[in-house]
Amino acid sequence: MTKENFEGLLESVREAGQILRGEISPSREFQIEISNPTTSPEEGYALCVKTDDEKLLIPCKIYQTRYTASGYVRIIDEEGEAAVYPSNFFLRLDLPNEVEQVLAEFQQAT
């Protein structure tokens, strides 16, 4: 890092401190709109097609999922813990109701 870049970074940190203490106003603000948070997440089943840790998420295994509006999927991993993964790790399955009932009963039994 050059001395010029470091000085610029140091000035930014000082300015951030002044903003946090209310001494100055920020030069710009960002607003993030969140889609309807009262909408319930979409639940169903999905096939794992990608993983970053095969001990916690097994490829080619069917998981009960809850898709969020933010593009992530909540599952129960192999450790029995709730985990959140990117939706591109899964392929949604459109299963008949009878199959979903059997899967749900099987998961409750284990």
C-alpha cells in the first residue's frame, strides 16, 4: 500500500468516527428496500447439487428446505443444526403430495 493510499484510508477512518459520534453528517446514504418480510418462506424439498463441505451437506441427497426471499435456503445439516446455503446449491423438486408426506414421516422418525 502506498503512503498516499494509506493516508486516504486513515482520513476515511477518522471521518467514519466523526459520523458515528454525530459530529458530522455523512456525505451520502444508502437505502435498501427489503421485499415483503411478512411473506412466509417457500417450503419444500430439494436435491443437493453442490456443496462446500461434504461432511455437512451431501450431494445427491434430498433435503427438506425453506427458501427465503433473499435467495438462500435453510436446511437441517448432517450435524442436526439449522444451516443456510445459497440456493444454487440445490435443485427444487416438484414432488407429488404422497411422496412429500412419506418424506416428512421418514424425517420425523429419524
